[in-house]
Amino acid sequence: MGKKERLVVIGGTAAGLSAASKAKRLNPDLEITVFEKTGYISYGACGLPYFVGGMIGEPEQLVSVSVSEMEEKRNITVLIHHEVTVIRRQEKEVTVKNLETGTLSVYGYDYLVIATGAVPVIPELDGVESKGVCVLRTVEDGIYMKYLASNAHRACIAGGGFIGLELSEQLASAGLQVTVFEAMDRLLPFLPEAFSHMIQETLESHGIKVLTGSPVTRIESEAGHVKGVCGPDGIPVPCGLVVLSIGVRPATALAQAAGLELGLKGGIVVDEHQRTSDPAIFACGDCVQMKHILSGKNVYVPLGTTANKMGRVAGSVIGGEYASFPGVLGSMVTKVYDCCIAATGLSLSDAKAAGFHAAETLISKSDRASYYPGGRANFINLVFDTENGRLLGAQGIGSDPVAGRINVLVACITAGMTVAQVNDLDLVYAPPVAPVYDPVLIAASQALKQVVR
């Protein structure tokens, strides 16, 4: 018998484990080793805010597949607390450090998957090294933040993106007084301005203070522990917990040192099969640059859904099956209190920048028949090309069903549909779940009025 081919995977979360699992299913003879530098694998990072807030009791509840299950059920070796420190492409080997013992080992590979994810952006601020200042990327981060929250009365969050807003709700629900500092002049500026105002009003109605146009300028500390955060006015807001949530960047130091080609924001450049500039090395997840399906431009949209799909493509190719990743639309959703926020495709400004003759239309419609009790407004904004009617983007805010309506529009954009075709969709109707003319149809009919006939 010939020597078994070896696959080494760097990173044991969404992208890495999807690649390893798919490759193993297709080629059971592959010898696969996954290295994860933290103590947890296969966890739902998007659930971390809800663990911090106490909605999810134990960190293990976030884990989909344990180390033992990976080894016993999938025959994939997983080593936690192991960090790959060097990739030697010529020799096709990696050096791995056991973070518990400090021991260094060398592992050879025939195929290598880099799924190192992203790292939080840490601003250069006075006091940023103080105890009580934290980020939220790993389960260990969540455990530390939950501990800090249990001993603090006030929290300041730097950054009003999805994670910052989810954390603001969770920390406030846990009994903390919360202040959100947002550098931009409004929350989530890729949304219509009216949506940004609705989100801010929702937060403020629950006692959360939102400071827009207010980047954090300094973190004050006492005896090494944070005691306050200053915005542009220099007046400190007292707190015992500071969350840095101003964005992430691709974790590509390892790939850079190995001489792999890097692109937008330092993300690893890959082809449609997730192969890097080295044909034996694949990369997937938050560490790579991506292509936008509509604009064709390189983008960086770090999302768990995308990471899983990329990992599956890499694993398929390694396992001997043809697969390709088409790119991203940037579909995303979150919920802040009773306000569901969803978006996909291009915003109006992005569509214009990409060269489309773009316009938008915003409508409000009840999520069920007007006479049926309990109805709430769904606001839908469509972005489209006025010359041919092609649907380019959609944003929604309102009750939970708005997420499903944006998903319908994801499918429409992916299929290349026009707003006229969306307007002709035979959507479901029943008084408890949808009006006769669904908000999607109302939005499409309004958009159609602006399309050149």
C-alpha cells in the first residue's frame, strides 16, 4: 500500500472543520490533523454575546462537535492548545507549538488548509492595556468578559456594529448601565438613515446611551484597572468594563511569513476553489479576501455562514471533487430587543460606486393582514438599477419575519431577477402570517415605478 496523503488544517472552528470533515468524507484514507490554539473547537462565535449576557448558561452549549467526537466519529485528529508557528512551503511541513508544555513539533503535509480566522482591531489608545478592557472573538474571551460583567456596574462599548449592538442589549439585560461609542455619525451606516434612527431609538428606549460621531479617544484607569472612557469631548464616562468592537482584520501573519499572496486588508488571495498562490495550500474563512457576486470587486465580509461554505469547497477539492465558491452578497441579520435588522447585496452608495445606475425605494407594510391582531411594520428598502430593473440589494427592519423576507430577496438577487420579476412572485398569504400584498411585493411595485420602460 502507498503512503497515505496528509492534510493539515490550521484552525478548528467553522472553516477549518468544514474543510477537514468534507475532505475526510470524500477521501476516508486521508490522514487529517487539525491544530487549534484555543481550548475550544467547533463553537458558535455568533452566540458569544448571548453567553456573556447569561441567556446561554455554559460555554459548552456553544460547541457543536467536541474533540473526542471529531476523533471517534470522524477519524480526524484534533489538537487544542496547539499553535502553528511556521509554514515551510518548500519542505511541505509546519512547526507546531504545544501551548501547555512549550514543546515544538514538526508535521509534514501534502495539503494544507489555513483557517486562522480574524483578529480584533485594537486601537492605539492610552489605557487600552488596562484590566477590564476586552474583545470578543473566542470562548475564552467570552468567559473573561462574563466574569468582568458580573463584577461591574457600568460598561462602555467602542463600536456600534452588529456585535457591539448585540452586546449592548445583553449587558444591559444583565443589569449593567451601557454606553455605546460609535465613531460614525449614525449606527450601521450601510443601512438607510431611517433604519439607523430606529435602531438607536430602540436601544435608548431600553436605557442604553448611544453616542454617535464619538470615537473613543482615551481609556482611563486606576491601579491598572479601567475606570472610564473618553470620547472627543474628553469627559470620561465611568465604567468597569470596556468592550473593543470596532472591527476585525484577517489573521494572516502566518501566511504572510510563508510568502503567500495577500490582498484586500491583508486577506489571503484565493481562487474560486479556495486555493492560494501555492497549489498545495488552501485558505478559507475570515482570513481570506472574497469576491462580491454583484460588483465583482474584492471585499472582506467575515461571516460564519461564508466561512463554512468556503471550508466545504476547500475540503471538496482536496477530497477529489470539483467545487467552487461563487462569492458573497454580504447577507447578514441580527436582532436588538424586538427589532430585527437584515441586509443583503449592495447599499445605494456601493451600487453607485460599482457603476450601476442605482436608485432605492423604502416602504412600510404590516407583517400580517391589517385586521389581524398583533401585526407590526416591516420596513423594506430595495436598491436596483433604473435602466434594467435588476435587483442589487435589500435592507429590512422590523419584526422577526423581516429576516425571511430578506432571504427571499437574497434568492432573487442571486438569480439575477429584476424588480418586475420580483413583483410577479406568487408569495404566500394568510392573515396570521402575511398580508395579501406582501411587503416584498409592495417594495418591488414601488421600485418598478422608477425603472426606465
